[in-house]
Amino acid sequence: MKAGFAALAVLLTLSSVVPAQPARANDPKLDAHLEAWEKKMAGVVNLRSDVTLTRTDSVLKRATTFKGAALCMKPTFARVRLENAADQTKRDYEAWICNGKAVYVYNGLAKTVTEFELPKSGRGADNLLLDFLAGMKAKDVKERFKVALSATDEHYVYLAIEPVLGTDQREFKHILLALYGPGPKTAAVSYLPAEIRILKPNDDLESWKFSGLKVDVPNVDAKLFQYEEIKGWARLRPPPQPIAGGPTPGAPVRPNKP
């Protein structure tokens, strides 16, 4: 699912990219928040969060909720596991593991692992997730997307992100990124991700909520982000080209230790 890839890309950007001054916007309030974000993220080595993902079908008006956890580490390490909250069998789950060289997408129902290699060139063949994981810089983000300060309140800073390139427009229509604000009740997690809402090209909606954030968790190293084989599962490797639809993820990551 490309929107799922987009959300993971945004989360990885928050944990691995240090924002620079925006190339498009001249809003001094936006600049101030981006500077504060830069200062916050410069000191972050790894980031762990509980995750609630809600997918809403625009046609059926039906929502499906997944719950799990995510762990990201600079420069490009990540693992995420999400389980369908309504599935008593615990077989409907999805996950991603990125070891800095490839992204492994696990599909619990299909019992498949799909490997997407990160190009050595540092570019992801115009795929949003692969571009971020391969080291897309903040300057590139500001040039590639239209970013605006949507709103602020006591607890949150809201950034509106719109695609400019045709390749990104095929992945999403709009992203609303909510960061925890600098107020007294959220100061400890200020400028860390609170929620990502993604409007897909078919008008389906994905909402990723992050809670229980922990910064620089002890004993986190590259060993935690390595590929894990599951006996009996098929391992797939798509052709080296932009991901057209993206597989449904799923994974062997323990629920409380992604």
C-alpha cells in the first residue's frame, strides 16, 4: 500500500532528517516551527512509539483499525508491526523492517515477505518511501512538496503537505502532519509526530496516531533491524522499478518490541 509507505516515509524523515529552511514558504511562523523541529530532531538517535492506524474506505464508509508499535533509528533503520484490532486469530498483521539496505514488507494473511532494495545511487526511482530511506535531504523535501503551516493550538502544530510531482500525486492527494506542540503539557515530546493523515488518490483515508513516544531508547542498535525469515513464507522480490500498488504488509515483529 503506497499510502502506508508514505506514512512510514514521513515517520522516518522525522527520526532521521534534520529540516532546513523551507524553499517555498516565506511564513515566519512556519519558519520558527521548522527551526524548533530542526533543533529537536538534531539530538534524536532513535524513536519508539505506539501506533494506531485507521483505514477508512471512501466507498464502503468502513473503517479498519490496526494497532502496534514502531521503532526508528538514524540514519535509515526502522521496524513497524501493526495488527488488525478485530482479528482474534492474530493472523491479519502487517509490518516493515528496514535495515538501511532494503525494506522487507511482511503480509500476515498472504504469508509473504516482499523485499524492496534501496538503490545504491541514493535515489528511490521516484518512489516516495525509497527516496526517504535512501537519504532524501530536508532541502529536497521542501523543493519536492508544498509545505504550509495549517494551524496551531495548545497541544499541536499542524503542517499541510501537498505533492507537486506527478509521481507523488499518484501516491497521495494531501498529508496533514500533526506534531506535538511546545506547550507545557506536551513540552517533553514537542515536535515529535502525533498524527499523520493521508488522503489517497481514491479518497480513502489513513490516520496514523503516535503515542507513548520514547526518545533514545537504550540498547537499540542495527541488530534489531535485520531481516527475519519465517519458515513456510514466500519471499518475493519485485522488479527494480517504482512500486505500482505496493503489497499489503505483515511481519514477524513482536507486538511490543517492533
